[in-house]
Amino acid sequence: MLLTKNEKEIEYLSYILKREHKYIGLVASKNRFNNDLKKLKQNFNDDKLNEIDCPAGIMINAITPEEIAVSLISKIILLKNSV
């Protein structure tokens, strides 16, 4: 899971995409993510970029910080228990 509110987000995502990973979840708005994708497309193909889950978590229409936390933890549990 990645949550950042600075210009290093692209750098962090690039670093993660170049390494082995089970899940990449980005806690961000779709609008911000679309802006990130435009920049990432310079170095990564669509298959690689499709590995990023944004907004991260399970879709439960979370609104409050507590609900967002439940969504994120639920996704982690789902991935942990998947074979």
C-alpha cells in the first residue's frame, strides 16, 4: 500500500513496479491516479500499470478515515488468505 501526498509518488511507484510484488495498492483519488498514469506510461507498459490497484482496498463505498482503514485491511486479509 502506498499513501503519499507529494511529488515523490511517481518515484515510489516506479521503484515498486520494477521489483517483485504481490500487490500494489495506491490510496489516492482516481483523478490523481490518472495524472500519475500519464507520467508512468513513459517507462511502463499498460500490463505493468494494470498491476496498480487504485483506489486501494475493497470497494465498500468508504467515506470516513475509519471506513477507509477497514477497506484497506480487508484487502490485505483477502490477499493474505488467498492461495
